[in-house]
Amino acid sequence: MRFLAVIITGLALVAPAAHVFALLNKIGMAKADYFIAQQAYTGWWIVGLLLPLALLANIGNAVALRADGTAVMLSVAAAALIALNLVIFMVFTQPANAATENWTVQPENWESLRAQWEYSHAVNAAVTLLAFCCATLASIR
């Protein structure tokens, strides 16, 4: 279970990290260029399935490591951070996706939606990195 918690949480970090690395190049793009660039993410929803798997893997890790209080707390923290990622996505990222119909419709407030979308991914990258650190520390104790 330790291995799965670390690997799945690490894989869940890949997409938000990719968004962070692209943020500085994309945040100032002109409207037409930004909407074209966003089409690179078509089909990325499948990567989002790693988040519930990471949540379950870290809960499973907490159960498996129940004899080690510190490892349990770290695993629970990892699971809680993954849950926080999902909340941030549902509150900030998904509404921007919905308002733009996955970046195929260009509403008047597209710039504020862009900021909401980009920065919610950046926050989620930090949250998921912390989850990965917790999962790793729980597993190497």
C-alpha cells in the first residue's frame, strides 16, 4: 500500500505541476491565442481520475500503517490534501470550465475566468505537492 500511495499521489501531481510550468507563458496571452492553447487540455479529464485514486490509496495507507501514529497522521494529511484539491477544483476550476464550455466559448469575462482557472491549478499544484510529501514521509518511516 505504501508504494501505491506514493506512486498514485505522485502521478496526481503531474497535471497540476504541468499547469504551473505553463502559467507564466499563458497568463498574458491574447484572447485568441489563449483559447487555442487551452485546446491542448482536451481529454485531460482522464488524469483527474488519479485524484480519487490517490485519496483512496492514502486512506488505505493510513489503515495499513495504523500501528505507527505518525505515519497514520501523515497518510491522513495526504488524503485530506487530496480532498482539498478536489474541493478547489469544484469551487474554482470547474466553474471556469463550465462558463467557457471547456474553453470553446469566449465570454466577456474570459480574463477573470482565465485567472481563476490558472491560479486554482497553481494552488492545487502546491496542495498536491504537499500531499505527495506527506504520502512519501508516511511510507518511508
